[in-house]
Amino acid sequence: MKNATYAKLCGGLALVWALGLIFIPAFATTVEQLMLLFLSTNAR
């Protein structure tokens, strides 16, 4: 995969991720819960 293609793919995924977090409340809540679960199980 060329660098330009990789950059476009990563940019597109980041855009979709950010828009999903902003405009889909259930998605944002799920992501938040999973992040908190991960952090609480790995905290020392």
C-alpha cells in the first residue's frame, strides 16, 4: 500500500470515527463504557 493511499484510508477512518462519536449517542456511550472498562481493569 502506498503512503498516499494509507494516509487517505487513515484520514477517512478518523473522520468516520469522529462523526460517529459526535452524531450517534449510542456509539459514543458504548465507546466510553469500553474505554472505562479497559482502564479500570488495567489500572494498578
